[in-house]
Amino acid sequence: MADVTIPLSVIKGRGAASRIAHRFMAEDRNAYDDGWDTLALAQDERIIPQTQVTFEQARSILTHNDSPDIPFTQGLNPYRGCEHGCIYCYARPTHSYLNLSPGLDFETKIIAKQNLADVLRRELASPRYVPKHTAMGTVTDCYQPVERELRLTRAAIELFSETRHPIGLVTKSSGVERDIDLLAPMAAARLAAVYVTVTTLDGDLARKLEPRAAAPWRRIRTIRALADAGIPVGVSVSPQIPFVNEDMEQVMEAAWEAGARSAFYTVIRLPWEINPLFKEWLELHYPQRAGRIMARIRDMRGGKDYDADFATRMKGFGMWAELIRQRFEKACARMGFNQQRSVTGLDLTQFRHASLSGQGHLF
């Protein structure tokens, strides 16, 4: 375990505690005294990591997957990195491809796809384009704080509205309420659905797990606002972490009362750099039970910290995984979840290719 070089009091509002080295670095450099008091400054409580946003010109916007355990084949993510800072985020290792740390860099160095609207319009205008079930925000949250200013997510929804293209959104942010004016008429035409992730109702735990995401009670209020607008809304109770977030049924009850009618879950995944980051987080926040938590995670992964096998990576296997599955399914049956349409039930037949002139909205 690498030493934590930033005190806990400094990282309040951040998920990771260090800029962990990533797997593509040529060498792993340790901190050293360079004569500028670097080591002392690293412990200074006045040094708080600040968010930086840079822009890129994307060559393509829509991404594709053929994973058998994912219910959609196409995705769109306006941002790389995510200021929400969820310590368990499986997208963290993608920052390694940018030569950035999956730790603090992932949540403080955000890259925005500045030309998203122009590129997406070209993709939706191509005569060869065939509409597919498309999910937004499944890698990094499309309503993270920077969206309030940049409005890249809204620009994408406007294009999907114009072309009558179905979309599903996943978010932990109340920012989605801003776009109800677009999503509600799309939902009425069976072209939109939203999932809100609520990992726990425990506010103290949420501030540690997901430090810059909306508070749990605020997400429940967002579910209610979406449902009241006639938008099909579901709740994601992902990820389930043994001995950490143990109130899955209470989350589902609150979401049901707010109007959610579908639900899903995954168990925690620890690929690549997430593994040491999560262990570091456990040592910071739950040192007395860190070993117990990791032991239960290994019980769900055949004795390993993680197994990427498509058949088991989302839900795990073994006694503990089976216990979580039974809890979830019994809660769904008792409350009535998953009786209505979801993202995969949206209508693909209404699609109209985009106009390169950018004229006209159909809603």
C-alpha cells in the first residue's frame, strides 16, 4: 500500500486520497525533497486539489460495445473524468490512457468534448447510420458540475429530440431536472428514460463514497420530479459493497415512493487502478473493517479482488453474491419494480436522420 501523502482533512470533497501511478507510466516516482519544501507542502492543509477543465476536439461521439452483460450497444459520454469523485468508479482507469492518474486527476482534471454537437449531428445525419439503444452517462456522469456551464449534454439531447432518437440517461445529479422540458415530450413518444443512481440513504457515507454527487435525499427528489413529468424513471442501487452500503431495501422503498418503477444493481468492481485506490480509501475511512470488507469482495470473485469474466463481473458469484441477488429480487417482487418498460423498451422506429443545416425540432 502506497503512503497517503494528502491528509484526510484536505481531501474533504474528494474521493481519492492520492494521485496513484497508472499502469502506463514508464517508472513510478516517489516524492522527494527537491529543495522547494515539496514534502512539507504536500502535508499543508491549505493545498486543496482544484478542478481544471480542458477541451478536446473529438473525432467521434457515439461509442459502441458488444458486451453480453450490458443492455445497450451504444453510448455517449460528453466528458472524460468526473468531478463527482466516486471512489468505486470503474471509469477511473480510462484516465491512464491520457497519461493522467486514475486517482485525484480523474476527479480534478476534466476533459470536455467541445465539438460534441457538430460531430454528433454528422453521425446522426449519415445515411449509413442505424439507430441503436443508446445510453448517456454510463462511463462518466453527463450531469457533473461542469455541465451547468458547458451544456454539452443538453446539446446532445436536443439532437436526439430533433431526430426522434431514443436515449436512456444514468446520473447521480439533480442537474437532469433542467432538461425535463426536452425529456418529457420524448418520454411521451417512448423515446426517453432515466435512471438515477442512489447507492445509500446515509448522507455521511455518501459524502465519503461520492463526495461531489448530489445528496441522497436530493436524488430521491429528482426521481419524483422526473416521474411527475411522465418520464419513465428507474433507480440504480449500484454498486453493492459488503459491510459498507447495507440499506439497499430502504433505498428501493424511497425510490418507489418517489415514482421509480424499474431498478437494477451491480456489485463493486475493482479492475486495474481501482483496486489500490479502493483499498487506500478503506484504510482512510474504515480501517477497522477494511480486511473484512475485502474478504467478502474476494468471496464474490472466486478468491480474487476482481474477475473480468462477462458472466460474473457485474454480479459476482458465490454465497455473498447470491445473498445480494436474493435481497434485490425479493425487494423488487414486494414493491413491484421492473414491471414497466426500460431503456431497451424504447422505440427505435421513429428515427429521422439529422439535417446538416441544423434546422427544426420535431418536439
